[in-house]
Amino acid sequence: MTPLNRNQIAWRAAQGLREGWYVNLGMGTPVLAANYAPKDADIMFQSENGIVGVGPVAAPGEEDPDYVDAGSQKITLREGASLVDSAMSFAMIRGGHIDVTMLGGFQVSSSGDLANWDAMIPNKGPLVGGAMDLAVGAKSVWVVMAHLTREGEPRLVEKCSYPETGIGVVDWVYTDHAVVQVTPDGFLVHEIIEGLSREGLQGLTAAPLSFAPDCRVLDVPAL
């Protein structure tokens, strides 16, 4: 059993995107999804710092210091991109014009609560960013994260123990072990990495799991 790497998680999440969607990419693994959008779909990626039309991450030697995402990563612009100020960017988010936001997460509860900010970061204090606006403003919230913490603790839980960013907002979770939908009845697994049994996945999860009738192997390219 080999968990997916960050690029593979981002690739799998990106395959669910559809033609004509406006998609916000959060910091960390989610920003990699811009590299793997379906080639036959016209998708406009948005970064909360004021870019509508984010392209792939800039190749080494081709970085432009003026083009950075919300996490200060050097990116490119796609054809038709626009640069706007923060007020307009958040008006777009709060106005319900984002079809999907992909966010990182510390925890997701079985009722769709999201915890993805730290109440106290050393030398910085509380840091939320735009996550709360995105969690409630986007039409759909997809969380892209590792299935376990570095200490081996589950991130899919019955109730979040971290400060909550949004209540009942998460629709899908893409981890390095599985693809999980959040339903009114809790977590519904659609895909599992090769070599991991249903019982094994349940053992890595701190909330009950159900399995879709067509639950299958999570198949991704080598990235």
C-alpha cells in the first residue's frame, strides 16, 4: 500500500472539475490542481489575492515576481486572466460566484464541518486568511489533505477538535488514501488506494464509513 503524493492528490481532485466552472484554489496542495485540470474543459481558477485565471505553477527560470498566488507561490496566467484588488476578489467569493473552492484541512467531521486554521501560530497569533469566506461563499467545498496527521492521528473525525472554519460546508474530501463524499448520513467512500482494505481504511478513520456500491480502486498516474 502506497499513499498518494501531493501531486497525485491534486490530480485526482482536479478530475472532478467541469466546463465553465470558477474554482478557487487554497494554499498548499490545492494550488497544484491548476496543473492537472482536464484538458478538454475551460476552467477559470481564482486566487483570493486577486487573480482570476490562474495558470500552472511557473517553471524554474520563468517566474514573474508580480504573479503569485495567495500562498506566495509563483504562478502563470492563462489567456483571458484578470488581476483585481482584494475587495473585488472577496466580493466574487462572498457573492456566490465561486463554483468550487479546494481547501486544505486539519480535520473534517462526518457532518461536513471543516477545521483548517490554527488558533495560535507561534510568533504570528491567530491566522484564518480567507478560508471562512470561502467555506461559506463557494457553492461547493472540496477538501484536499492527508488522511492522517504526521503523528498518525485521523483527520476524518466525528467532531472536530480544532477550531472550526465552517459548519456543514464540506461536500468532498480527497486524501492520500481515499475519495470520500460527505452525505447527510456521514462519510461515503467512493475510491480507495490499491492494497488498502475497507477495514483498513476504517481503522485510519475516526468516524463510521459507508461504501458506495461502485466503490473502486483509486487509480492515479505516476506523478
